[in-house]
Amino acid sequence: MAVLLHDDVAALRYALAVAHIAPDVPLIVTIFDRTIADELARLLPQCDVTSPADLAAPSLAGPCLDPSFVAARRRGGCVQVVRERDGVLEAEESALPGQWRSRYRRRWVGFQLRSHDPGTRLLVLGMLAMLVVLAADWVWLTASGHRPSEALFEAARVVAGVGPAAAPPDAHGYQLFAVLAMLSTVVFTACFTAGVVERMLGPRLIGLIGPRTLPRAGHVIVVGMGQVGMRLCVELRALGIPVVGVERDPRAATARLARTLGIPVMDGHGGDRHVLERLRLGHARALAAVGSDDLDNVAVALAAHGVAPHIRVVMRAGEDDAIAETRSLLPMGVVCDITGLAAGYVVARLRAEPVGDVVAHRDEIRLRDTSGVWRRSALVGHDRCAHVEGRRQSTGDEIEPLRTRTI
């Protein structure tokens, strides 16, 4: 039996109810929260707990790392990579590349001075302006013969707006400078205070220093911070690749989770040119459009190619007819069917087939059994489904495929 719901609480409730009624029935339950999933798997040994996001993350992370990777995931201290060689998929393990690790460490100590929103712009502008006034006043007084400590004290009084401690009567130039500095500092202090208040009251999804700073190069931009986007960011960070997310709703639950995990998230639409330029798309390793709307992902892919034609794009898309037509006309990048991938895994488990890993490759779902052999999934698309074709022949009309809610 399979319990496939978007709500973790509802899925947990149904799973416990089924286990109470029929304790020996094997279960497949989709739960995103790993704490709940681990606890449910411990309580119900007959239950296979997974989620479409967990199943799809390796297939999305692999092409983001390298065009030759079908899938990639972190297992212990090694990276498991799936490649295609002579038409056959092969899985191999290798150590985490040193350049990825060093780049990841440098990101933790970088200081971010690029403004990414109006509040940060005011904060950085006000802080730098006050520091410039302080340094200029200190240099002036030190050059005039004051001791460095005394010059710093008087410069701080000027920045604070209380005037110089003791301005010589004949120092007309310094007096004029001190007046201009104090008046301008009033404006700079207001800007700095406004920026601080904005960051204190806002979601603060991007930091100025630490792990949530915006990466400058070699990063992966993840558009759509839903369950799939969040799992992809976690997988990429485990592989040592800096990531930055884009989310239209900064107060979404997954956006708050990203802040807890130290993942920077920018508020905006991934299809906007200025957002992609601000995220330095031209210096990025790849862009992953993994929103829940397939057409939005197509728009993001087209916008990314317009800003940086050389960028590698990994896109989440299903079996929508419009998606199939657009994919045949435009080389948008690697396309991964999340719903089909999860369905292939669930069907294999319901048929009691031994399944270790599942990947999406060349419009097909490949399953790896316990012996390490990759085979095609028995799942077919809706255009080749026998019962849909039979209904078309019996009615003589085109039947619109059933719409499903993706995760």
C-alpha cells in the first residue's frame, strides 16, 4: 500500500492508521521532514519512507556538477557518481574533490559588501560613509600633530555629532571640515539605522558575513525553494558546492528552513533579468529551475539562456504537452521528470522489486537493483498508456490527461 500525500502530518496519520488495521501490510509513505521520516521508519519496520524530493535530488545534483554526471550524491566521505559509458549506466565512488572543499571553506570567511536589497544597501552605505568620515578626520588630525589616540577620540566625537574636542582657533580648514562631517553624519547615521531596522524586522535570508553570504563564482542557483529545491540545496552543499536559492515568497516554510540551514535565499522571481544578474549568473556553475510549475521553469530557463548563453540549466518538468513541444524546439538543458521518477520508484516497490537507487536519464526512469544492475522502469508516459488509449478509441475523443499536484 502507498500513502502519497503532500502534507507530512496527514501522511503520518494515514500510515499509522493502516499499520493499526493491517500491521503486516508493506507500506510506502512519502514524508519530507527527515525527523518524522526516521522516527516512522523506526516505529514501523514494514514501512518504506521516502519523498519525491529525496529521490530526485541526486538526478538534479549530478548535471549541476558536471555535464557527464547522470546523478551524484554524498555518501559518507565519498561521492557516488552515476555516468553513462557506451550506453550503459555505471556507478562509481570517488573522494570529494579538493577544489570543491576549499571553495566551500572560503565562502565561510568571505565578507559580503554587495547590496542585495534596499535594506542592505542603506546599511552598507551608511556604515561605509561613517567609516570614511572617521578615517578622514583621524588622518587630518594625525597629520596636524595630534597623537593617534587623541586624534581617534576627536574623530569619534565628530562622527557622533558632538563636534571636535578642541579645534584650534586658527584651524579654519579643519573647522569647516568638521561642520560638513557632522552634518553629513546625521544623514549617514539615519541610513545606517534604517538598514539595521530593516534587517531586524525582515526575514534576513541573506547574510553579510558567514555561511549565508551570496557566493560570487562557481555556485549553483536554485530557483524555487520548495521541497525539491530545498533537498537539492542540501545535497549540493553536502558535495561542497556553494548554492543560492531564489524564492518569490520569503515567508514560506522552506525559506525559513533554509535560513536555519545557512542557505542564502534571495527574494524575487527567477525569470527576472536583474535578479539573475545580481546573483552573478555568468559566473555560476549551473542553474536549476525546480519550481512546482513546469511553465515557470521553462520561463526561467529561457531567461537564464538570455542572460548567460553558456550557462548549464537543469530543469524540472513533467509530461505536459507544452513542455514536450518546447523541449523539442529549444535546447533548454537537462530535463528531469520528478513526478515520473517518484512514480517509477513507488511502482517498483509495490511490485516487490528490489530497488536501490532511481535516476532520470534521457526521458527514461532507470532503477538500480541490489546487484548494481540498471534497468528501465516499467512505467510509461500518459501518451503510451494502454487504458488511456483504449478510452480514446472507445469514445473517439481526445481525453485530457489527469492533472496531478506535484511536490
